[in-house]
Amino acid sequence: MISRTSLDQFRIVQYESCRGLEGWVAVCFGLDEFFEYKRSRAEFTVAEKTDIFFEEAKAGAEYAKRWLMIPLTRAMDTLVLHVSNESSYVGGILKDLYRKYPEDVTWINL
């Protein structure tokens, strides 16, 4: 049997495996949970840790933000972001974006 690509095909991948995968619509499920996971497990070099200006909490947030850029850039047309907790760091930022750009951002409570 030959496998063929179909326009009706869905691909579900973990955030850490989505580099290089693009689609017309990308749905990022539990984006706030992924951010917290990456922030809590941030990896730093010895040089970073020994820097006199190193702040682990701040550096962890920056590390997680860089990781978010990968799934946030996978959609060619429509990006759907799901957050488990709208009071989370990511949820708060998205809520602020919705308030600032209501014509471009749709907020749906389920």
C-alpha cells in the first residue's frame, strides 16, 4: 500500500517534535502547561550560572519563551492557542492581546 498525503490529514506531535512541521492551521493544546514545564526544567550552561547577573527565575522564563516560538510559528494561516488556565503567565498575555486586538484575536471560553 502506498501512503499518500491528503488535505484531510491531521498530524499530532509533541511540542518538542514540531520543528519543521507546518500546516494551514496549527492548534497548540495546553500552551501554558508547556511553558511552565519548560520554565521549570530550563537548562543553563556553567558559564550562564556563574555570571554575576544570572537570575534563575528570569533566565528560566526566557528559556521557555524561546521554546514557545517553535510551536507559535507552525501555522501558515490560522493559529489556535489553548490554555488550561487563563490566569497563568501565558493565559494572561493572551488575554491582554485579545483586549488590545479584538479584531484580530478571538477568545472562546469553553
